[in-house]
Amino acid sequence: MTESPAPHSLPATAGETSAERPWPVRHLSPKIGDFISRLPAVWVEGQVLNVKRWRHLVFLTLRDTDENMSISATLPAREAEALGIDLVDGTRVVIHAKPEWWTRSGSLQLAGREVRQVGLGDLLARLEALKEALAREGLFDLDRKVPLPFIPRTVGLVCATQGDAEHDVVENATRRWPGVHFEIRRVTVQGPRAVPETTAAIRELDSVPDIDVIVVARGGGSFEDLLPFSDEALVRAAAACETPLVSAIGHEKDSPLLDLVADYRASTPTDAGKRIVPDAAAEAQGLARARRTMAAAVERHVAREMLGLRTMRSRPVLARPEAMLAPYAEAVARGRERSTRAMTGVLDRAGASTRELTASLRALSPLSTLERGFAVVRTPEGGVIRDAAQVSAGDALRIRVARGDIEATAR
């Protein structure tokens, strides 16, 4: 076992320490205490948790709900009694205390000297300041709000572990739309655990794909009881929620900030149950009315069309449709007659001209000459004999008469 270094050999400052020459805890802890003892007393605000009384002291934890940080503190019992109220979990107080280091346990706590309850006016002023800051960021803008689904597949419900809020939401929603399903997260809705539990439940339900709307419900309460629903961390978690969110805190007079950032504010959990789903009976009646309206509209349209058809059919042109063709038939007949006469004239003139040309052709044709008894004498090669001197005795000749050829020999 390694022996601790002798006191005379310890480093004088923290910067001179090393792995080979460390400070023992018994040396470090008093030094931390010396440093902390020089710190001045401070007024600090927080929420009281874990209150315990022992003899003349009250031990408690002072918690900052916005950042989820805490520090231990003590108070003289007489100061706690002089406060005039029961110092219980959830009470918001301001303590005048001096930081104190407990050397043996190595822990820091505040040694309280005075304590005061945070007044309602202070809370309202801080709440108003937070409200204005969030409004400047646009968290309450109407264009950020999204409409609720007409028929949600599943409704996420954040409510108290005990109370009527769950019953009011589920009962009224189921009565209106029996097929609705719920995914319920039961949390603490009052006191120091309300903010972290409610925030975690909202984020968890927002991550479930089948959940189409989230309802945060609480059945009203005092201003102090509803403070968690104006907590900045919870409000920002609701603003970051991608699933449409309904706030049903049930407090008309002082609306918590969750109401302002939610996509829809329900006045009560009962109102939320009626808002998140449609009324099946009313929708069925509306559907029946729509069907009757459509049927009547179709019947009126058919009746108008039938009347139009009867009116059209009663017109003379449709009663005797062939009458509209009569003027055109007469025009076609006259055209055919004129065409026939014109064609006949053309053919007659062409026939007469053909006859004249035929007569002239016949008169000028060599065949006509042959018909009168003349003949054409040719050589075997086809040459025409026009002079007797062209032929010698014994030459072969071909004689063309009107009807055929004659083979002959010259003598």
C-alpha cells in the first residue's frame, strides 16, 4: 500500500500537485471550505423539496424548476415557523443564506438565515415577463397553430394519476366516437415533479407515429397549483411538439401559458373530449341529410332534362325530321336535271363531230381506194412499186387488195 506523503512534503499550491505528489482529501477539503467561507451571503429563490426538521434546524432542498437544478440548505426552525405557513414540498421561497462547506462529507449547502415566501404579485410579474418573452419569440402566433385531425387514429392523453380529468376526456370522446383509441400517460400534475413528468410524457407521445393528437388535461385548481403549466421548460416542449396539442387545464380565470402555446385550448377536460373527435350520431345525420340533398338534386336535374327533351321532341323539325331535307332534295333534283341536259348536249355534239371525222377519215383512207378495186404492189421487203421499171422478170411481188395480200411473180 502506498503511504501518504508527509505533511512537510505536500505541494504548497494546487498547481504544484502531480500524480506523484497529490493532496490527500483531508488537505483539500479544508482548503475548499476556506475558499467558500469567503463567499458573501446571497438571496436565492427556489422551490422547497424534501423538508425535514431536526431539533432547531430545518433541512431542505432548494430546486430551480426551470433548469432542474437543486442545492441543499438549512434554516433555523424559528425562521421557518415565523414564515406563517407550512413549509411543504412545492412552496416557493426566497432564502438569505451563506454558502457553507461541510468538510467531512465534502458537500456544499446553504446555511439559511432568513426566509420569505414568494408573493403572488411576484409570481404574476415573473409570469407576465415570461409570457411577453415567449410572445416575442412567436410561440403564441396563430400561424403556428395547426388544425386538429377530423378523426384521429389514436389520442395521446397526459393526465393525473388520480382525478376526474382522465374519465372526463375518455368518457366524452368515447360517447361521441366509440372507435377512438387512447394512449394514456399518467403523471404528477402538481408540485415539483409535475414539470419533468409532464414534459417527458408530451415528448414520448409526440414520438409515437400513430398518435394524431395529444391532450394535456387537469381538472382546474388554484393559481399556485397550475404554475407547472406555465413553466418555461414545459411550454417550450409543447411548442416543439409536432403532433397537434390540446390544452385542457380547466382554469378560466388565469389561463396558464400552456393554453397560449397549444394548438387548441379546451375550457375543461370534458370540452376536450368533445373537441378531439366528431359526434358519430351528428355525422350520421349529416350524412343522411347530404344523401337526401344529393338525391333531390339529381331528381331535379333529371326532371329538367326530361322536360327539355320533351320540348325538343315537340318541335316540327323533330316531329318530321325529313321535312328539313325537302328543300335540299328539290335542289338536288334540279341540279341532276341540269347536269343531265348539259351532259346530253355535250355527248350529242361529240357524236356529231365523231361522225364527221370518221367520214373524212374514210374518204382519205387508202382502204377506201382499195375498196374501189385498186391494189398496192410491194416488193418482198415492203417497198411500194410506183414504176414498172422497178421490176424485172421473175421478181417476187406482193399485191395488197382491199381484203388480203396476193403473192405474184413479174413476167
